[in-house]
Amino acid sequence: MPEKKSSLGRIEVSLAAIASIAQQAVLSCYGVVGTSDKSLASGIVGALSKEHKRGIDVHIKDGQIFIDVYVIIEYGTRIVAVAQSVMNVVKFSVERALGVPVAEVNVHVEGLRVSSVD
Amino acid sequence: MIIESNIPATYREARLIADGQVFKQLIKAALAWLQRHQVAINALNVYPVPDGDTGTNMVLTMQSAWAEIQDSPERNVGRIARQMAHGALMGARGNSGVILSQIWRGFARSLDEKEVYRAKDLAAACQEGVATAYRGVVKPVEGTILTVARAVADEAARVAGETEDLVYILERMVLAAREAVKMTPTLLPVLAQAGVVDAGGQGLAIILEGMLRYMHGEPVTQDLELTGAVDLVTTGLAPGEAGYGYDVQFLIAGQGLDVDAIRERIAAMGECPLVVGEPTLVKVHVHVLDPGIPISYGASLGSLREVVVEDMQAQYRDFIAGREGPAVVQPPPSPPREPGIVAVVMGDGLAHVFQSLGAGAIVYGGQTMNPSTQELLEAIESLPSRQVIVLPNNGNVILAAQQASALSSKRVAVVPSRSIPQGIAALLALNAQADLDMNVAVMSEAIKQVRTGEITTATRSVTINGVTVSSGELIGLCDDELKVSGASVEEVARKLLREMDASQKEIITLYYGEGVSDEEARALAELIAQEWPDQEVEVVAGGQPHYPYILSVE
């Protein structure tokens, strides 16, 4: 977990807390209609972790934050534009909250929601 | 409930239907108007990222939408709307771009295969557009483009129940959009903190405004506006007060004039068009707000004869004064010019230039360009406008201008122009239909495009920037920095223009001051035009003291 040393002690932020920030950011993005708690890639083991249930995976590697986001996007929007927006918003929100740089935000579009009208 | 409006209530025929080609022109106009304001909208962004540059994103989205239909002869409005929406989807950029594409998607879906749309169809399409947009987000945030879109759709639905006139409905939609944009800071605290309105919402309002300008026959493109303004400097005509405008008549003498085509164009410019004639001589008559527009158009077709321009408001006043009998409905009182402009200048010629461009009050800076805060404050208060923009036109004056604006009870903004040419560029960028913040943003951008040169005499010997100057020598400054020196005005002028990269710009303007005769100035202009044949060279009598020449390149 990212740590910040202050003169009084250490500040540790858990992966779950980071995932929370990211999730709020993702849900506020236009075009995202949900996060997916299913990830085809990681199978059963991944599905058991609580963060993953939210549709967000956070890893720390070499002191840098890597975030994977699993989303459902509204059909009829430009997916690339929505995904880019998600990347920007998540990176911005997490960096602003923690003051620690985010190395990667990977957006996995798990599905499209087709509204009844189309 | 919107009561006041600055949209003139002039008589015109109602427009009841719109087909595919009309819709196509509306999109074209919306795009052009949006492009004009792209930079200003970008300036409203609150976050460094999330939406990035809203103005640019919305322009790119609309460009893609336009590209899809620009060559289409399709008259079926439902089909062309669908094509356009598809283009918007393909080119959507950023949050606002995606939302915009969703609005168009719903709008087009509602129109379906309709040949034309009427009032009720328009209202339904707007509602569907908004509904589609809201579906694309889990927690819609109020105080954004979504809010503005909803306000517009609600107003369209309300008004469509009262009238069939599409232009009137669009006018009300534009007013609703502007109101909703103004309200966004009350809904989203971060906007209030930054002191701006929502960028996406503003972009949507601009799109609707562009469409309305097309319906009113007003220009939306950059060059058209600039041409009109340059005419203003030489002929001294100012746009008429909103409400009545000018009665314009002229004859066009030429070859192969297409009377029908001319009639169509003139009809789009204003009211009561009358165009008659034959291929060699056409008589045109029309009532417009800006006489420059029909006159420039006529001049592009042939030579003009018997040009008559009359102020209809003056005509009406005379008519009222001479008439006896029952009271006649009073014309709407013309609103004070908003925002009012205070400009600081030196020299009568320059004062005249600024006044002809619309400056309401002039403060003379004197030899040293150093008016007091008190003088600036008096100028601000002297204007009838509630909102005022101050153009200091000199680095020294900016601080005093800011102090004056803080002291005034009116809403005052200072656009930090550092020179006369910057001030002029800023004034040309002013848009009477935009609000104060938008104008400040646009004007501030405009001053960045201008480079200012000044030629004067050195008052002491000094070496700066590698240039050595003795007292009494002629020097050239570029953007307030000493760059060149020389023995003659011609030498300094040419060196200075080279420093200013004049060959990369389009227009070189010479403002000649006290002690320089008209012939001398024109001779210098000739010399400059020879060395820079690709640039336009203009000469203006500035009458400024202290600086024989002020140059601007843009």
C-alpha cells in the first residue's frame, strides 16, 4: 500500500480504500452504467475478493498504483471516448485524494447495456 | 419564467416546417458559431483533466457530425438527422462530446422517417434527446450540460403548445439555455468556487445560438464579422440599436446578375426584402440591424450605386413627433449597450477609432499613459450599462483599472490589454450577445494574437537585449521590449517588423501620431507593403503623442 511518512508516523492507505475512490469516480463518468463484478480473466479466485466485487482491482508495484476497472457502458455511446474519460477521471480523483501518482488505469469494457428503446 | 430578452421582436413571417436541408444549414451554423467560441469555452474548464478542453471536444464532435452530412442533398429531415447523429457518435470526444452525441441520437430517433418537422415534432425530439442523454449515466450531476438540455427541452415543449412558429420556439430555447447556464454555479459548488459557468452547458447554449443566428440571417463565421468591423473604422457607421435597425437601399450594376439568388440571400438578412431587376442592374431594398452585411454582399457582386442607409429608429421618432391623434405603441426602449466599454487612449484619432468600434467612454491617459483610479472610476460610472469592461491598453494602467473595478458597484471586468493594438483587437472580438465572462475570455484570447510595435526616441543612452542606443536615437520596441534601433523611421520600422515576424501574419497596421503627416505615414506604408507584399497594410490616424508610430501585426 502507498505510504507517506510524516514526522509523527506512517500513513497507510489500503487497497480497498483506493478502490472505493476509484469506484466513485467511475460511476460519475458519463456513459458508464455499472461496474461488473465478473472478470473473465481472473476466474473464481478473483471473484472472491471484495474489491473485485466492486468491479475495481488495485495493485501496487514498485511503489506505483495500477488500477483495473471493469465497466458496463451504455450502448450507442462512443466507447473509446467513454473509456478515455474513465481513465482520466479515475487517475485525477485518486491522485487528488492520495497525492500519489497513478501509473496505469486499464478500462475493461465487460458489456454494453442496450436501453429498451433501441 | 423568463421575462426579459435582448432578442429583437421584429416582425417576420412564421416558419412552420423545417426539412432536411434547413436542418443541415442549422448544423452548419451551429458548428461555425461553436468554433468561434471554442477557446472561450475551453477557458471555462474547472478541472485540469476529466473533461479536458470542452470547447475543443464539442467542436470535434460537431465537426464529425457535420462531415457526415455536408455533401448530402437529403431532404428527409429524419434521415439526415440520423446520419448526423451517427457522425456525432463516431466523432464524439470527451464527456460533453459523448453527451452531445447522445442528445442527437435521441433527437434523430424521435424524428424517425419524417420528411419535415413541425413545432410538436421539434418538442418531442428535444425531449427524446434529453431522455436518451440521461440514460447514459448512473448518477446524473445537475449543473452540467444535462441540466441545460433539460431546461431547453422543457421550454420547447411548453412553447410548442402555444405556437407553430419554429423560429419563435428556437428563440425561447436559446433564452432557456442561457438562463440554465447562468444557474449552473448555484447547482454545482465547484463552479461557483472557480467563478465560472459550466463549460458543456455553455457549449450547448452556443450551439442553439448559432442555429438562431442562421434563422435570423445573422453572420456566424469569423471573417464576416471582421470585415464588418474594419468597415466601421473607415465609415464610422455603428450597428443600429436593437429593435429597428437600418433601411438599406442600393443598386448593383454588373454582368450576369442572378436576381433570384440575390433575392434569396437578401431575404435571409433582414425584413421587408425587395429585390428587382435584370442581369445588368438590380435594385435591392431591405431592413437590417447591420447595414454592412447587405452592402458588402452587394459590393461583392458588382459596383454599387445610389446607396442609401437610414436609421429607422430616427425615422420612427420623427414620425411619432409629427403625428397627432391616438397614442401609438411605443417602440421598445433600446437597452443600454451591454457590456459597456471603457478604453484608455492617448490621442484624438485613437479615441475616435475606439468610439467607432463601440467604446462608450474614453479616458485620456496623457503623455505618460497614467490615468488615476478616480478618472477610471468616473468613466465606468458614466456609462448607462450595468456591466462594464475596461481596456487599459497599457501595462501601467492595468493595476489602476483593477482598483477602479473593485471600487465600482457595477459588474466590471478588466481585459489586460497592454497596448492600443491589443485593445483594438479585444474590442473587435466583443460579442454583444455573449455575457460578460464569455466576452472577457474571448477578448483576452484575442489580445494574445496581436504583437505590438512602437517607434519612439530614446530618452537616454542604454544597452538592453544586445542593442545599444544613444540618447536621441530612434528605437523600436516590440511588446514593450527594446528590440531595434536605427537612424531613420523607415529603418527602424522595417527592422521592427522583421522582429515581429510580420511575414507570418496577415495584417500590418500603422497608427501615426502627433507630428507625423498623412503623406509621411502613407509613404512609410508603401515602403512596408513593398517589403511585405503578402500582408495587408493599413494606416490609421492615431494622433498619439510621444510615439510617432505604433504598429500592430496580427
